[in-house]
Amino acid sequence: MPSLVWLGLAIAAAIGAYMVGLPAWRSYRSRETRDLNAERYLAWRGRAVRPGSGSSSREGMTGEERRNVVVGIVLAALAVVSLIAFFATS
């Protein structure tokens, strides 16, 4: 493949990784922050869940978020490999 094709593939994969993975990651982190704030508020009010009970309001990533983050990671890896191929062929 010509080196410019590798560069184009690297750029497209990087943009795809950014567009797919970052919104899912931000959604997950904002929900985690909200859950943590809710736990802190309940602890401040004296209604916190006991640490040993195993029950937490945190639920982790949803299936769609996990899938989008994995797709973003795969696209980012493809971008890195394409960039290495660009440098190797040019």
C-alpha cells in the first residue's frame, strides 16, 4: 500500500476511536461521579449503606458503553499500527 493510504487509515481510525470511545467513557465517568456524590450525600445525612453489606449504588458500565469503549480501543490500536506502517513505508 502506498504510504499515504496508511496515513489516511491512521487518521480515519483515530477520528473513529475518538468519536466512538470518548462519549461512552465520559458517560460512564459522569454517572460514576453522580453515584459517588449521592453516596456522599447519604453518608452526610446519616443514611449511608454500610460498607460490609456489599450493596452499592454504583453499577459500572452498561453493555453499550463497554462495547463502544472496546470498539474505540480497537480503532485506536488500528490507528497506531497504521501510523507505524506509514513510517515504515515512507
